Amino acid sequence: MQQVKAVVALAKGAPVEVVTINVPDPGPGEAVVKVQACGVCHTDLHYREGGINDDFPFLLGHEAAGLVEAVGPDVTSVAPGDFVVLNWRAVCGDCRACNRGEPQYCFATHNATQKMTLEDGTELSPALGIGAFAEKTLVAAGQCTKVDPSARAAAVGLLGCGVMAGLGAAINTGNVGRGSTVAVIGCGGVGMAAIAGSALAGASRIIAVDVDDRKLELARSMGATHTVNSSEVDAVEAIRSHTPPPDATGHEGGADVVIDAVGRPETWKQAFYARDLAGTVVLVGVPTPDMKVPDIPLIDVFGRGGSLKSSWYGDCLPSRDFPMLVDLYQQGRLDLDAFVSEEIGLDDVEAAFDTMHSGGVLRSVVIL
């Protein structure tokens, strides 16, 4: 067992604290990772506020990269010294989804068996089964994905959650391809990644929608071809105005794929009506439990056709997607550095939550 410094949410709504925690030696199926970088995600704030559950105290942080320090006696997938990006979906390999060749939909993902604790032995709940605002963390070995060790940890660690969610929402869930028209509602970190993913996939028109002109300007640098400030104009009509004009049949047009990266009933309704006939809506923004599907006539659901999809972690398979995306980053074809707005220390996480609310950053990244 080792003692390390970590950021912990001790009580609901209280400021996070840097404390000493106990990290067990890895047992069967486990690995200890020396964390090099970890992004500050909005999900961490949800944990602090009790929006996920009430299993306090929480060890926060989950968008991380680092070096494997030690592994359990049966672990062969990674070894000490491997540079890895952590993921919160270690697939089981034996559920119905895995057995039918769709492990990205695994029903039985798992985490480390042992618990990290406070100095007094109080068990910690690691955020998304990771808990990486810490000098070292204990995870399931399947949560470690080996990638190019020369890659910048602060950038590639973001694939562990938000950036992968957005990229995957476009490429995996939305099946954006060459010539697609795409609209992305919400230009935070996930939405920006959806824009970058759409550009990477060859979309011909990418329409960024937000209420903040600063974010819309940044969206253009990520690949957006058009921008819409939805506080000034009707988002649905504006999206349609930026897609190909009505064809000979006179139908109203719309985007082939509309990605809702906000996750509110009103933005989902905008996405529903802003898509072309037989178009696809992808919900990747995370709603709260009290939110309901907006009042849409069922005949519109039937009459517009197409697909209404949810994207959980960008429908990614870390072992497949992380190395490929890191290679694209290393080749200069995917600008992950653009998502790193600032580098901070463990003591700065609480301040990073405040900065997040201001809308001035995509990601603050803790460097250890």
C-alpha cells in the first residue's frame, strides 16, 4: 500500500480538498497507474454536487493518462512502464454484446475490486471507477489502453471522457462521412470534439450552434463552416438556411446529422426539427433525471423518419479507438492540443470548477 496526494469531495456541495489517500497494491486484474495528467470534466462537478449519487467521499478525476507502475499477478494486457490512457469502460468479453461482436455496448464493464481509502480507512468512491486527481490510482487493468508513449499526456488523456464522447458521437454514433451536413448544438468540450470529428470524417458543412460568440469563433478553428448564435436567431431555421436549398420536391431541408451536446429538452427538440428528412439526431449531452422528452407530435416522429440515437461515451471501444486517435494526433491531423486551455495543479481543481462556469475554457488539465 502507498500513500499519495489526491483531490477528494468529502461532502455534497463542499469545496474539494487535497488530502492523503491510501492506494492498495494491485490484486488480480488490477493495475496501479502513476498519473501524469487529468482533465477537469463537468462530470467531476456533478459528483461534487451529488448529481450522480450520494456515495461520498468521492475521489474525483477520470480523463487521465500516465504510466503503469505495477500490475496484479494475472495481468498480461499491460506491464510496468506502459504509457496508457485510462477509460471508464473495461469490457467484460462475455456478455451478450461482447459475444455478438459489439463490445462497445458491453453490459458488464468493471472497475478495480479493491478500494482506495482515506488515511482513516474510509472507502473512497472513484469517479467513473477511476479517481485520477491523484498522484497514483488503482484501476482495473482493462481500463488501461496503451498508446504512443511520445504523445503529450495532457492532450491524449482527454480521450478518456469528453473528447472521445464528442468524436465518437459524430464518427461512431452519427456515422458522419464524406459530404455529410452536420449541426452541433452546444460548443463546450464535447461539442467541439463533435465538430472536430465531423471535420475529420469529411463532412462538407458543419454548423456550430451556441449562445456564446467566443465559443463560436473557436468552433471555426475546429472545423465549423458556419456558426449560429441561437440567442439571436431561431436555431432550427438558421441550421436549415446553411444546408443545401430545397430540392425539386420543395421539402424544407436540414442537416443529415444533428448532435445535441447540451442535453436539454429544448435543445433536443431543436435537433429533432433541424435535421433533414430521414436524418439522424444524436444525444450526447447528459440530461438530468428530471428532464423529459419534449412534447413532439408522434406523427412528426413517424413522418420525419430517420434515427433518434443516444451516444454513451461516443460508442467507443477504447482498445480500437484510442490508439488510432492518438496516431492521428501525432500526425497533426487531430488537434487535441486545442482542447487544453490551461495546465494546473492539484490545488487548483476547485478554482477550475469556477472557471468552467465562465465558459472561457474547454479543459483545465491537472499536471502531476
